[in-house]
Amino acid sequence: MPITINSRATWAPYVPADKRDHAIYGPIPSSNPEWNPVGGVFIHYRGGGGEENDYPTEEDCRRDVAAVYDMHTSNDDFEGDIGYNFLICKHGNIYEGRGYERGEANAPGYINGLGRNAGFYSICALMRLNHTPSEPMLQAYRALIKHLREEAPRRTGLQIYPHSFGYDTQCPGHLHMYAKPGSTIDPAAPWIGAGDVHVYAAQKWVNATYASAPGYISCPENGKTGWSTVLSLTQALQHELGISPTVQSFGPGTFEAVKQRNTLPGNEPKPNLVRIYNSALFCKGYWASTNYFLWNTASQSSLEQLYRDAGLTYNQAGMWPHIVKALMRMDQFQLVPGGDINIQNVQKRLNSRYVAGVRIPAMGLVPCDGIYSRDVQQGFMMAVQYEIGIALNSINGYFGPGTQSGLRGRGSGTLTGDLRYLFRSACYFNSPTMLPGNPQVPLMYRPEDIGTDTLTSTHLSWVQAFQRFSQIPVTGHNDYTTWAQLLVSSGDTDRPATGCDCITEITATRAAALKAAGYRIVGRYLDEHLPPTDPYYLGKALKPGEPQTILNAGMRFFPIFQYNGRELFNFTYEKGFDQAWIAYQKSLEHRIPAGTCIYFAVDYDAMDSEIDSNIKPYFEGVKTLLTNHGNPYTFGVYGSRNVCSRISHEVGARWSLVSGMSWGFSGNLGYPLPANWSFNQIKEYMFQSNWGLDHNVWRDGSDPGVSALSD
């Protein structure tokens, strides 16, 4: 990877005139026979003093390099030259110091038999004690280390040390968290960006302090907030509260211990508990005391802000254990990128009314980040359960028989107050719905309709459009089927449906049974990746002549392709390409006509990061194979609402077969039905003995499936 190293001539004009020629001329080759920088690199910074200079321009940086040179050549400490091999500024520019010749800045001594100065390069950052490294600086460190390992005239090894390693110095200041193998500046490790110095301080402290606590699991020391860090802080909290062994979970025991202690941090006498709370605030993205054992006005202000962000008032009775639990999780209580302020308002109201007001025993604070997530869904369901009359101690957030009964009763009557608010909030969560047309037109639920008592025309129009789009009865009313469709991706699982899919061969007898039960189309698998000798073999592939048997019964069918679609490793561009080829060959073999949509399956709860890294490339491979063969077939996608929507929008899937019955999938929570849904799989059940069936709503005017085979 080519990099630019600015020569000494770029900073030499700023050194005193009597030294300028030497500075411009370049480093003198080392005569020391031990010079061989095979060990790695040492990381340095400029030290204390001069913090007011934040290097605003590149000229300031060059002047500072010149100042280092002038200081290092004022005596014989650095053998008459600048001590560092290279220097890096906050703008991401790399400057030549000693270059590839022996530096003298790493202090005397040896590491594993290598001289600190003779076996390692030294790289200095132009930053002071109170400065933090910029991302361009870190990127430049990463690029330079890669260059020194792979391209330099004198190649270096894999070690990365701080100057303070085995030496009494604060150097390299806030670069310390990066001065080790595996950090973001190590080209052998993934780039994770800049860390936070206060999070890093928390990580180092909690690991050092609680390493011997029973059950303690250390967290990475990288300055990046994550579950591992807050769970380690949770274990530290448990240890200080007398819980042993500690566990990586803020469960009922921890909640009760915080409740029994009943001490807010401003009155907390134990310094370690104060530091845990300060650290948790920093990890949550709030400012706190930089004297970590002290609870000061910054800490108090942030804590009070957290209460407000969660929809609570400060020091609200009984809420401190909930706040501590929130601190020990990755839940966010401020609007995040992509968050919706109207959803955030609903989240705050859930906390205010149902956690702090009603005090539902099973309910904890929901995030207030503007994102409709699994935790918000569970809290929202508990709120609905309360408003339809389920007893407090029976509320569990599960869409079970009691909840369904309550929605058929009180929920289907005239709505007022909080239950009306919840119904309309659910409408907003499911926006946009789609208006018919070519192309379809998205229709958002108006935020103004959430909190009003008026039955507005816009509310009524949206509900009717949602019912029509979801293919449920268009009543314009808050009936049970509409509630169910708003609350869970499966909706009303007892509603009629004309589509189904299964792994079982459809014989003439079975086809007749399906037809008699009201089914008009059945999905079948084109192939199976396991051989008949495998103990997990299902025999799910279409059998010779089976498509014609289905058609002879007056039904249609649609093809599905799935090779172990429940594992992330199965999804790569190459596998998508190869599996599309198999699907193409099998389709020809079964005389499936051109233009038919083949649904490729993502049969698990794929996260957005996994969609980006694997699922999209897989479907790009599918698309490329079909394109290379003249697009004889179109491709569709089977998966959660989120998977279907993203693959359709970003890769071009024609139709979506939605795994609606997997209502607990995060990809089915807070996402509307994809605009191109053709089948919504809402229930799995035993149709006959030893014959399981997936019950699918087949959308009118969507994928017609196969009605005749090609010649």
C-alpha cells in the first residue's frame, strides 16, 4: 500500500539557520551493527506542555517537528539527530525523522533480547498530554506500520509498544490504548476507529480492580463501548454490593441489591461504586467527572439528564434501580442516527406511565433512542396488556391467549385515553403502508393523529389503507385482526389464507386435500443439499412429475431454494452464484416456465450488519448468474420483513415471501411489510398426521406462481 512520507526538507526550513543544511541533508546511516528493527514499533507523543497548540495548520505541525529536531540536536542524547524515525500529525501526514536509520527515542534496555533502540522503530504523534488522536492520525499510524512491515528497506515485526512499556513515563498519553497488537492501528486487525479515553480508563480500571472477583470476565481495553464493557461493569457493581459469584447479567438479584442499598451516587460513600457509576455514564455517552472517584456537578447533571431522557423526573420514587440497570446495558436514551423523535416520544411515555406510574412488575425501562426494537416491542405489549385489563402480576409481554382475548373484547370496542394512544402509536410504528398503484405510493401515519382524541379522516384513511395492503378485512376499525397485524408480524394466525408451503411431496391425494381446504398455491423446494444417507435428510426436494400433479389438481405452485439458509457462513457471493446455477438447472429439469420467481431463503434473524456483509453479496451472486443466462427466471427473497425489504430495494428481488410467523425476529419488529410482499407466512401447523404445513397469505395481484409447465 503506497504511502506518502514527507521528507525532512518539508520541515527543515523551520529549524535554526545553522542547523538547516544538516536537517535537509537527511539522516546519517547508522553505523551500529545492532540496528535491525525486526521487533516492531514504539509509539510516542510530544508530552506535557504546549497543550494550547492544537496544531491548527500544517505549518504548525512542521514547525513542531523542527522544534523536536532542534531540541534533540542540542546535546548528544540522540547522537546528533532527531530521535524519532517518523512523526505523524493530526491531519494524517507522515514526516520523516530518522527514517529507516536507527532512532534513539525508545529509552535504553532490551525486550526479548532486542535493544529498545536497536530493534524497533519509534513513531511520534504531534499531540500533547490533553490531546486525543484524530482518525486521520490513527489511519496514518496504521498505514505507516503496514509500510514498515511489508515495504520498507528495513522491515519490522508485529509488536507495537507504548514508550511507557517497562519505562517510567506517561508517553504516549492518550495514544496508549492503541499502542498494542490488535488495536485499530495494527494493520493485521480490523479498523474500528478511534476509542474514547474515558471508556478506555474504565476498561483498564475495572479489569485491574476486579480480576480476582469470582466469576469476573475481563473486557477488551480499546476505548470502545460495547456489551463486554458494560457487563464487566455490572460484575464490578455486583462485587461491591456483596454478590458472589458475579455474573454477566443484571438480573433480579442485582436489581434487588441496588434497591436495598437505596443510595444515589451523590450520597454514595464507597468510592468504587462512584467510579462504576461515572464509568457507566461515559460508556452511555454522557459526560461525567474526570476525577472518576468523585461525584461532581458534571456527573450529577448527566444523571439528571438521563432521567429526563428516559421520560422520568429526577429522583422519582423507586426508579433508581431501573436507572442503574439502564446504565449497565447498551440501551440508548438519546435519539440515535436514524431514530424517529415521534417513536422516542412514545418510548418516553411507556417509561413514564407504565414503569414509573403503573409499576408493571415485569417491565423495565425501554430504550428512548427513536428505534422500534425488540425491547420496545416487549414493553409496548406490556402496556397494551395493562390497558386491556390483564392483572399486573400476569403481564409478561407475550402475545398469548389472554392478550388475544382482551383485544377481541376491550381492544375492539371504542378506544379512549391510553389504549387509543397505544393503538395509534402502533399505526405509526407500522408506517409507511402502501397505497395501490403502479408504482405503489407510501402512506405515512401522521404524528399529529397519535395523541388526539379526534377520529380524524387521515387516521381512518391510513387504517383502511393498512388493512387493504395487509390483505385483512377493510373495516377502518380497531378490530382484533387489525390489532394483531399491528402488533406481531404473524398477525391473526386464524385468518383464512390461500397459500402454503411445505417440505412434503405433494401427491395427487395431498393436492386434493389442499384444494379442499381452500389452498390454491403451494410452495415447494427445488433441491436439498443433504444426501439421502445423511441423518438430517428431509427429502424435501420436488420429485419428478410432482409439479404436474399439483397443476392437475387445479392448484399452482411456487419454487423455493434453500441450502442451509440458517447459517451466516452459507451466504457469500460465490455461494449465491453457485446455488442460483443449481436452481436454474433444477427449474429447467422440472420444466418450470421462463419468468417464474424463485425464492431464495434467509431462514434466520439476520442483523443489518450481516445483511451488509453476507446476505447482499449472496443475492448479488444469484442476480449475476441469472443475468449471465439472460434472466430466464426472476429471483425473490424469503426472510424477515427487514431482510425482504432490503434485498428487494438494494439488490432487486422481484417478490418477497415473508417469514411472518417468526414474530420474535428483530427483523420483524418495527418494520412494515415489504412493498413487494407476495406471501406472508403466518402459521406452521400439522395439516394431517406427519404432514406439517406453513399457512401463507397469498396477496391478490402479486406473484402468480406456476400455472402451466413449459414444453
